[in-house]
Amino acid sequence: MQNLDWKNLPFGYVKTDYNVRCTFKDGKWGNLEVSESEHINIHMAATALHYGQEAFEGMKAYRGKDGKIRLFRWDENAKRMQHSAEGILMEKVPMDLFHEAVVKAVKLNERFVPPYGTGASLYVRPLLFGSGAEVGVRPAKEYMFVVFVTPVGPYFKEGFNPVKIAIVRDSDRAAPLGTGTFKVGGNYAASLRGVAKAHDAGYGSPLYLDTKEKLYIDEIGAANFFAIKDNTYITPKSSSILVSITNKSLIQLAEDLGLKVERRPVAVDELDTFEEVGACGTAAVISPIGEINDIDAGKVYKYCKNGKPGPVSTKLYETLVGIQYGELEDKHNWVTIVE
Ligand SMILES: *Cc1c(COP(=O)(O)O)cnc(C)c1O
């Protein structure tokens, strides 16, 4: 195994041995190729570079107690990438090609899958983009699908602790009938100003509101929002948020634990009434929220008043992470062992 300081790895890029690539050309997908290069040779008129025809996914491979490597709900990532492809008129990556590419990229870089017990994991980044040359605004005829991997450390270096976020009211991530439900690079470009604003004010992430009325909660940076109140798991329903696979999983686990689940518009005004608030996504699973500062409205909401994440968030977090590392029973068949 590669010798790295696993526990202190950042969420950043570390070079691994191989990546895999596949090109769609002349109406069909070619063979999956293995590359040792970190670079892609791309046409300067590729639609990805000019018109943002690009989508990506993010998932993790975990080494379990038994030494085996596990993927978590890879099929959901594959389906979501197809949804993103449909959203910006790209060629879809077939499910079996997605699976083969992810498994190959993980296996070829097995020495970078962090050891069990370090809290680290192997981040898997599939990406799809228009590589064909066009100058007029239209979809490309050629696409490239790439999967690379990079080891990442535990998200919470000092343990599962509350974070602070800020409501950003002067920039939007995605429009209601725009590309918010697709995992496309353009949404991330659009979010950079909001992220910078939150960081400059000393907060970890921006909380975006609905773009039309600024009355409802959309997302927290690149993570979904959830709240706990009266034994109920509440998460926003909106036409501009990206459906998080972590959120879907937490909804199921909440039901398993006997909580009620509400997927509905969540008003900013309700923030005062929540017992627990969190952000969820692959990177951290759950980031418990300790403070939300509505800077422009001059209002601060506080949670985790004893400095600790709430009991429901903690239980959900431990259950999901336990399934991912193979410590808890995988009742819903979410885990695939890489063989
Ligand atoms: C990727 C992403 C998420 C998190 O989704 P997961 O599938 O849980 O990793 C949430 N919001 C946005 C905008 C995202 O891009």
C-alpha cells in the first residue's frame, strides 16, 4: 500500500497511478482506455470549453474492516450522470460502461484506497464533456468520459463537529427552470461568488435561497439541507436543487429509525423552530450546522447549543458511515464490493 499520512489528507488532488477514458465518436462509444497521464488533449473548439457542456459525479470507495473495498450506490451516480447528460444535451454514458470504468479506476489504484480506521477514503470523480469542435451554439457530436480517483482524508479532522454557514442573498446558484437539478460545472462556476462571500465573512458555506422570492431554503453550497423537528426529517423540495444521494439515503434511514419525512418547501422563517439542522453530501455525509447567519437580514440562528451535534444527526451519520465501511448491516443493498 502507498504510504501516505491518511488521517491528515486534505480534500484535494493527489496524483494516483492511472485513470480511465472512453470517447463517443461516429455515433458510438469506443473502448475503455487506461492512461497514466494526468492530461487530456482536447480540441480548442470543444463545446465543453466554450458552452459549458460538462457534467461530473462524485462518489467514494471505502476500505472496510474486512479489507474489502466498497462502493456506495454507484448506480445512483450513474443514473444521475445520465440525467445531467440529458439536461445539457450530451451523449449518455451507459450504466455498464460507467460501472466498468469506476471499478477499473478503483482497482488499478488499489494502493491508494486508504486503510480502514483512518476515516479516509478514495474519492472517485467521473466526468463527461463535449469534446467535439463546434463554433455555433449546439451540442457536440463527440464526447469524452473520464474517471479519475484521488485519496481524501476524513472530512472532520477533529471529529464530527458543528459548522457555521451564512445566507447569501445577492447571488444565485441555479434558476428554477435552469440547470439546478443537473450536476454540471456551470452551476459550480455560478456558485463561486456566493462561496467566496461566505468565506470572506468567516463562514464555511453559503446557504442559497429560492431565486424567485428568497423565502425558501434551497441548498447549502454543494450540499442538501435537512432539519429535524418533532421526530420529523424535513428537506426542501425545489426545482433548482440537485438531488443528493446522501440525502436520499438519510431519508430512508430516518424512516427506518421511525422518523416522519417531509419533502416540501422549507421557509427561512422556520429556521427558528428547528431542533437540528445539517448539510449532507458525499464529502462529509453530514455537516451539523451550529450557526446560520442571515447577514443581510441581520439575524443569527443557533443550534447545537452545547457545542455538540444533535442526537438525530449523530445517529443518522453513524448509521450511514457504518454501512459505507461495512460495519453495519446493508439492509437496502447500497453497497457493492469491488472484486
Ligand atoms: C453533488 C452535490 C450534492 C451532494 O450530492 P451527493 O450525491 O450526496 O454527493 C448536493 N448539491 C449539489 C449542488 C451537488 O453538486
